[in-house]
Amino acid sequence: QTNSLNFLFPNHCLFENFVQASTCKGTLQAFSILCRQLELDPLDYSNFYSSLKAAISTWKVKALWTKLDKRAQHKVYSQNKACEGTRCLIIGGGPCGLRTAIELALLGCKVVVIEKRDTFSRNNVLHLWPFTIHDLRGLGAKKFYGKFCAGSIDHISIRQLQLMLLKVSLILGVEIHVNVEFVKLLEPPAEQSPGWRAEVRPSSHPVSDFDFDVVIGADGRKNTLDGFSRKEFRGKLAIAITANFVNRNTTAEAKVEEISGVAFIFNQKFFLELKEETAYIFINVRLVCLFLKPAARAESHSVFR
């Protein structure tokens, strides 16, 4: 039955493969196959989303289009023309870099993201504030990750967040290159067009010929762009402990439930007892069991100060 569905609706099946891809490389490969099947040019950033939407129209996908259309209709974007003609290079494909890429694409920019790795391996779990949950839901997060903020759960692994944002970025026409490392900015010489360029590794990569007006460094705190100062707002020292476990698919594991966390202010007696026993001041404890597939690692953490 699955094979017959693939034959009858190849476009829809390929799009579903893209949505369900569980790795960075798998997502990019599924996206490339989808574009070839639909004969779409992913470099045609200003028309890509509308062309993809016209080609894929199942009821399930339409729910995603409705979400993205609603976001794109915000008046701040001026119907994708607020920053029309602006060309932007984003250094780093983490959550901040990808979310910025989405915003710039909605504003009408030509956006290129470079990331020096080709894997998303950070299983650390992030606590999501309510406004962040609202923002991600507006981008169709639930369509890409069905367990997103289910019930009282308000956290997600960095890896899952990156995958989600990567897929939305590609759908909106963002150009993404992995295994490309930023080296330095190249100021435009007098005889060149006014756009800046970047020196990258490998030097032969097409991104080295990309002229841009805006550069955004989203590659971490140790890699500030030369010539730009950086402000850092630090709170008190806190240490996050992450424990990863292999899913053995046992009955006991199947019964483990996620909890949204226990904070000091809600159970002071428990945390004071922990302090007395361990000499550490715990801020919160949370258990996150995201068994994605057999042999996948669960993602869990607790934080103490």
C-alpha cells in the first residue's frame, strides 16, 4: 500500500520525507530530491515558497501553509518587500542563526547561511519561555515535531529545534551550506561591485563569490567578527548537567513520563534537603525523555547552582 501511494503521489511522499527527516544531512538531501522532482530552483528565493505551495496541496500540508501565510501577512514584513534587494550572509546554523534567517526571508532578503558542521548533535534541553513557544508554533513547529510542547511540557532539545528551524528556512527560500567555515570579511575593492564578500574554507566554495550587504555572526561567543565589539550579560554561575541514555525499548522505559520540571520556589523543602545533603544549591530539576527511535539517545538534564 505504501509503494502504491508513493507511485500515485510521489510529490507528497517526498515532501513528507523532508518533513520527517531526523538529521541535518538527511534533511538537506530530502530537500534536494524534492526540488529536483518538482523542478523547482531553490536559488529563486523570492518565488520558491509560492511555487512549493502550489505544487504540494494535501490537507495536512495546507495546515502548514496556513501557519506560514499568517506569519508572512504581518504588516512589518510589507508583503515580503520590507527589505527587498538586501543580501545577507549569516555565519552559523544554530537556533539563533536559523531563526534570524527565517525573519530576514520573511522581510524579503536574499539569505545565505553557512555552517562549518553537517550534523546537529546537541541533545541539551532548552527551557522555552511562553513567547518563544508562541513564536515557534506560528512557524508550524508542531507540523515538524509532533511532540512540541505537548501538555505542560515546555522544553525541547537544541537538535530538534535546529531541525525544525532548518526545514522552515529551506521552505522560505533560505540558501544553506554545511561544511563551510567562515574565515574573514573581504572589503570590496574599488573595481568590484559594492557588495562585501567572505573568505571561507574551502576557498573554492560558491559562497566565496556571494556579494552581501549585511553580515550576521551567529557562530558562538568565541567567534566575534573582527572589528565588532560584543556585550555580554552574565548572571550568576550555573552548571547544567545533561545525562543521555540509550533507549532499550523496555517496558519500564515506555512508562517513563516527561515532567516539566520542579523549581525551588515551588518545593523549597525538597531543594533545601538536597542542599543539606549535597552542599549544592539546586535551581530546578527536570526529566526529559525524548526517545525518538530505537537506539536513539534520550535527552535529559538537571540544573544546579
